[in-house]
Amino acid sequence: MTMGGMLSLLDATNTEVWSPQFVGMAAYASMIDTGNFVLVAADGKTIWGTFDNPADTILLTQELTTGSMLRSRIIATDYSNGRFILNMQSDGVFLYPVALPSGFHYDSYWSTAGNTTNLVFHPMGRIYITLDNGTQINVTQGAVGSMADYYHRATLDPDGVFRQYAYPKTVSNLWSQAWSVVGMEPQNICSAMTEIGSGTCGFNSYCMLNSTTSQTTCMCPTQYTFIDQDRKYLGCKPNFQPQSCDLDEADAVSQFQLMAIYHVNWPLADYEKNSPITENQCRQLCLTDCFCAVAVFHDGSSTCYKKKLPLSNGIMEGDVQATVLIKVPKNNNSPSQLTESSKWKKDKKHWILGSSLLLGSSVLIILLLISVIIFGKNYTVTRKVAPSLKSSSNIGLPMRAFTYVELEKATGGFQEVVGTGASGIVYKGQLQDELRTCIAVKKIDKLEQESEKEFTVEVQTIGRTHHKNLVRMIGFCNEVKERLLVYEFMTNGSLNRFLFGDARLQWNLRAQLALGVARGLLYLHEECSTQIIHCDIKPHNILLDDNFTAKISDFGLAKLLRTNKTQTNTGIRGTRGYVAPEWFKSIGITAKVDVYSFGVILLELICCRRNVDLEAAEEDTKILTYWANDCYRYGRVDLLVEGDDEAISNLKMVEMFVAVALWCLQEDPTMRPTMLKVTQMLDGAAAVPTPPDRSSFVSSIR
């Protein structure tokens, strides 16, 4: 408060960052009991107050008159002008989305009608508008108690929702001491915005309302990530190079695929409609159209809608009945591969240049060979030979061969243990490169012949694999008695850390994790040059990167099969609760043991609990695989996700996932589906028949 009767807010350098605008000179300032902060003149008259100049919040007894407005902040921690306005006009109250930075108002997404005079926050907690004829129309009805028992506020939040909050002044059996939503408009912001603009969550994202907290969550579709994690309203970007229009149809089909996503839709962005049409025709039309990013197929009307980027006003709701298909690259495509092949086919200059380079290279090689032959008798060619590593000739992989000293320095003398496996301990480290790359180093401590063989098998196995849902191997060390494997470091650790903890992962994320593990196993079983059976699939061996992408790890127990061999006999491997029954029988072991283990993990992802819980209150629920089977048979899969509102709102999807898990858990391995079939059922590309009881047999699933 200056000597001149002005109020000034200063930063740490005494620079003014804000000052209220008013006429006259203030004698003093006061915070009165209602929460109104006022400036008062010498004659006792209020010349400025926060109630007359609101930002994003109003309090009890406060009124907004015609011409007043609230402006949301940009995000919860940034009080800059945000993307939404509550405007009090003579013909009603309106909520508008605002285009930044211009401030242009889009069409309102919520409003009241009538000749209004003011908006009142009544002392008993009711917010209403008054019409010029004296009629009162409720906006929210959060009548939870008097001003003496609760703190009250109503805020236009950063997501565009006008919410009324209450905070109890004392703890009671009914209320904890926290701000709770007691009223809101609109009731579902995700579905309220369907006009031009990015919507609540930004372009290429989708919005989900948590019915328990009444808060919104913004999500990115598969293979998309937020442009800015702190400012999610900026939307999502694809993690891949979108389809080039230079690709011909054959390349487009070979490089891209359409993945089904559940209960999600973007109501805008349609640019073409086809009807009548089949789903397969709809898929083909989108795959061969470089503008198409999403296809939506309505089975009932045999109609296909094509959408292009950017997608807007995305929403997740249980009543989205259409099949929504999002275009993403196939697993073996890098961004560069998606454009380069078409250049060589479409542009003759590339062919000419490539042919010239190839011809020139061939001539150069021939000349070098002739020189070696002619002058070889008179000159000795000397080359540097890299230090040989024991067994490295048997590995022959394009990976980095580390020295033991390098890894010892990178791990600080093998100090920080981040995990243990059947064949060694895993340490965290950091390479001394420009990027200071974080690594996980698995140290094989056993020195027996079996361990050496296991080490070689693991290096050979992982070194040949490359998939989004597999942990990438960076290199190895094989010096005398020291055997170590170097992997990319997974910042979020193992799945069991999140799956069985106090905080429950969102249902949509759990569904994506299940699909990611399925795709990783599909790659190991059917897409590798040499088929790989993992033999120890469990949450501990599923790691999560910083984007919560599931990656299968620990191939130390993997069993390799030649391509012409379908089964192998081996000792019992795996972990209790995840082991397939054929391990205990005198029959061959096939890739179906991994399918069984995946079925257990799928149920654990659905229910967020361990398969074996001997401390469960009810005897019937101690073994999850048995309990899930009973719940499914009696039509009560809701019991498996009790208390999980997100899963309850997607109960059809939950039931489908349970059915897939029960197929995987069939005692007879021949009845279990392949991982290809499992993946197709999970992503909606194949129907899920009713799983049989354990004594029945249905061959159509295989």
C-alpha cells in the first residue's frame, strides 16, 4: 500500500506485476469476513473490491451482474488467462471456449435462457440466476451446509467446468478435510463440446470424466503422446511419421495397420462418408488414403466415416457403439522407412542417382581388388585387430562389447540394485556418453557351464529381437569369468510395482498394457526368425518405460526352437501362479505355456490383484483364475472390478477381456489360442466366442 493510496503487487525485484484500477485514493485495505478484499476511501466508501472484479472464482454472498465474467486460468498452476469464459449477459449465462491468443469466442457449450439480472452465490450454498421478473433458476444446488460449517467456492476450472466446491471446517464421518465437488455445469464437459476448436483436452487427444471425483482426464490414443505433459490442453502428437501421399497402395498396406480402440470417438473431423460398406472395405479405404487417420465403422448402418488430423473434441464414453480404427505404423517400420521407399518408386531421379552410385561403387571395388592382387606381393597390409572376447565369435551381433571396467565405472562399482532374476542381479548405471544414457546391467554371477551356456543363449536371443514391446539390449561383456548384459533402462520399473500397490492404474492404461504384452509375445512366438518361448511371463518381467509402454524383459529362461520344430522337452521353469499345467506332465512344452501365463497376467490387470491371495477374506476368491471363471459363468464380472468406476463404465470390454483370459487358461494347451488370435481378440479385430468349461473342446478358437 503506497503513500499515495494505491495498491501494488511487487515481485522479488520490486517490479510491479499487478495493480487494481480505481478512481480516487485508498485510505486502507481490508479482508472482510465474506472473503471480499476491499480498498476503502477516507470517507469509508468502498472504491474497489475483489467481489466486483472476479478472476476465476466466486464466494458465498457474491453476485455477478450483467456484463461480469469469470475467466479460467490456463492450468492449475498458471494463473494466466485460460481457454474458457463464463459470461453474464442480459439474455442468459453462457460458457464459451476461447481461442488463444486472440480471445475469439467460439459458440457456447452451456447456457441458461431468460432476461437475467444477476448470478447469486447464496449463503446456504445454492447458486442461481435471477430473471427480471424475480424468478430464480438454479445453476448448481450444492446445499451441503451453512457458511459456519463449510468453506465454499465456485470456480471456472481450467477444463471449462464451472464447479462448486465445499470444504468442511472440522473432520466428520461423512466428510474428510478436502475440497469436494458438490455441483457442476456442464455435467459432462467431454460431451458438451462438439463444435469447432480443440475441445477440453486439445487436438488428437480424448477426454474422460471420472464419475467419482467429477474431474476430467485427458488421454492420448495408442502411439500418440502429449506435446507437453504439464499442458495437456496442447494435445497429442503421433510418435511416428504419418503416412506419406507418395506411398502406393501396396506400400501403404504393408507399412500401416488399423487398430481398434474402445469407447473412444472424435465426433468432428469427418471428411468422407461411404455407405453401404463392410468393415473390411472401410479398413481398406482408410489404409490406402494418405489423409485418413481414423476410420469409424457403424455396423448397424453399414457406414464408414473417414477422419483426418488433427482430431478434435475426442471423448471416451461407454455408449460409443461404433468400431473406431486408428491408423498406426506396423511394428517393423521406422519413420524413415515410411517415406523413403516411395521416393525410389515415384521419382526417376532417385533411380538414376542410386544406379549411378551402385555402378560407381562396383567399379571402385573391382579396382581395389586388382590393386591388392598386383601389389600384394610387395606390400604388407596391416589392420588393427580388436581384442577378442571369449565366445564373441559365436555371438556375431552388431552390439557394443563393453569392458568390465567400463561397466564397473558406469554402475559406480555395482552399487544400486534394481532387480534380481533367475540367473543374476540387475544394477542401474549411466554411460559416459554425450547423452549420459541410463542403463540396466545384468550380472551373471554363476560360473558353471550351464550359466555360460545360458549367457550365450540370452545374448543370441535378445540381440536378434527388435520390437516396441521388448526391452532393447544395448551390449554385453564377456571377459574371462565376467558375463554381463546391458539393457536400456526402464524408468518406471516393473509392472508389479504399479499393479499391486495402493494406487490403481487407470482402466484404459491397463487395457493398453495388456495389448502391449500380447504384441510382444506375438513377436517372440511368430515374427522372430527363430521362435522364442519366454517360459517365465509374470508382472515382474514386464517393465514400463517413461510413457508406460509395456516391454517384456528377462530372456534368461527363454527356450529357442528351430522353425521346423514345434515343441521341446525341458525342466520345469517359471514362477508359481503363472506356470502352465503341462509343465507338470510328461508332454512337450510349446509356446502355449506363455499363452497360459499371459491369461493369468490379463486377469491380474483386470482386477489389480495377485492371482494367489491366501489372505483374501472369502475362500472362493483366494485363487483369481478360479474366481474369475465363476464370476464369468454366473454373469457377474462386475464383482472382479468392484470399486473401479472406470472399469465398471466399460463393463462390456471387461467381460471381453475376461473371456480372452479364460481361453488362455484352458488346461489343454491345444484349446488355447495362439498369441496372434489373442491379439486380434483384444484389439477387436476378431470376435471372442464364449470360452468353454475345462472339459469341453472347441477347435474354432485355434
